[in-house]
Amino acid sequence: ELDNLRTQIDIVDQNLLQILGERMKISDSIGKLKKKNNVAVLQSGRWNEILERMINDGKSEGLSEELILKVFKAIHQESINNQNQILKK
């Protein structure tokens, strides 16, 4: 039973990695558009909206606000880093 549950976790982890990869590709496309249109990478209003929505959605999934903040801040920072690299090119 434990092995079965661990296998399920492994599958979910692989799905998370795939989804994060897809998200970064979209973020790269956004970075290219921002560069083309001379828009700043960080859009504070948009970020605050996303974070608030993710906290609320996460709570309905039984996730703590602390986890949501840690995960989405890390994802957001990586997106910013990727977009900044695109702007430098």
C-alpha cells in the first residue's frame, strides 16, 4: 500500500514538473511581448491579484496560506528572472 501511494506521488510530481515547464514557456512568451511593447517585467497589480486568487483557491483545496505564498513566490520569481533574461537579449 505504501509503495502504491508513493507511486501516485511520483506521478503527481511528474505532472507538476510538466505543468511548471508549460507555465515557464508561457512566461517566456509574455516576456517577449513585454520586450516588444516596452512593458516592465513586474506588474505589481497583476501579481497581487494572482496571489490573492491563489491563496483563496489553495485554501479551498486544504492548502495553507504559507505553502501557497512560498510556492507562488518562487514560481513568480523564476518567471521574473526568465523575463529579465529575455529583455537583456
